[in-house]
Amino acid sequence: MDEALVDWQYIVLKPAQRYLERMQLADQERVVNALDTLTTAPTALDIKSLKGRSELRLRVGKYRILFVEDIENKIYIVTTIGSRGDVYK
């Protein structure tokens, strides 16, 4: 199989999963849709690398998703999901 055809996947770590489960349903859907888009068309999203940190930041409205790219295994590891004011602490 051609390497370029292997889709990326994402995993959500427990703290981020707990935050996601407590969000309102509409916001949950927007975050999950953004994560799905991350695996298929990451260039369409607002992603920036963070200064002084190994994580990347994905902006979804007032929420931020912090994740690490595992290029070798083609996995995005979501470490943190939170509101803009809290996520960088």
C-alpha cells in the first residue's frame, strides 16, 4: 500500500476526553468535526506551533486543542482541550 494513502488518526488522552465530555453537545460536535478534519485535510484548519512547547495548537471557536504530531506512526495525540484562557496554563 502507498504510504501517502495511509490516513492519519488521532487519540484523545484522558484529561482532554473528560473536558470534551463535559462540553455542550454543539461544541463537542464542532471539536470532533475539527479533529476529523485534522486527519483528512489539516491544511484547512487554524493550526500553529507553540513557542517553548512541543505541542501544536488547533483553534475551534473559543476552544483550543493542543496536540502532538507523531509523524512516524501518523497519529495526532490530543493532550489538552479547553477554553482559550485556560488551555495554556
